Amino acid sequence: MFRRKTYHYVVDGLTDASAAVLRTSLATVPEIHGSVVSVGRGTIEVDATRDVADEIRLACDVAGVAYRTRARL
């Protein structure tokens, strides 16, 4: 079994409506086991088996927000 890790991503232009779209989009990715979208901080935190930056970029495009970078905490 693969080990889950927590990954953090920074996005620009996040609103409540786009956060809802992001949550829905990220729920469809099989590698993601949980996600937290913080509108105030402009971050996405996911528990995943691998780095899912490509899926985050695609979800950001769908939600209409700009993907900035992966934050290494």
C-alpha cells in the first residue's frame, strides 16, 4: 500500500464559489484521499499517495483560478 502524504498548493483568485468547484473536482481524483481548500489563505491542502500538481492545475483551470506553486512546508 502506498503511503499518504500531505501536499500544499498556492492558488490566486480563490473565492467561495471557485473553492466549491475545486472541492468537487478534487473529489474525483483517485489518488487524493482528502482535501482542504482555504479561501482566506489561498491554499489547497491534499492528502494523496503522490504529488498531484497536474490534477491541481487542471482543477484550477476548471474553477477559473490561477495555480501559483506547490508550497513545501
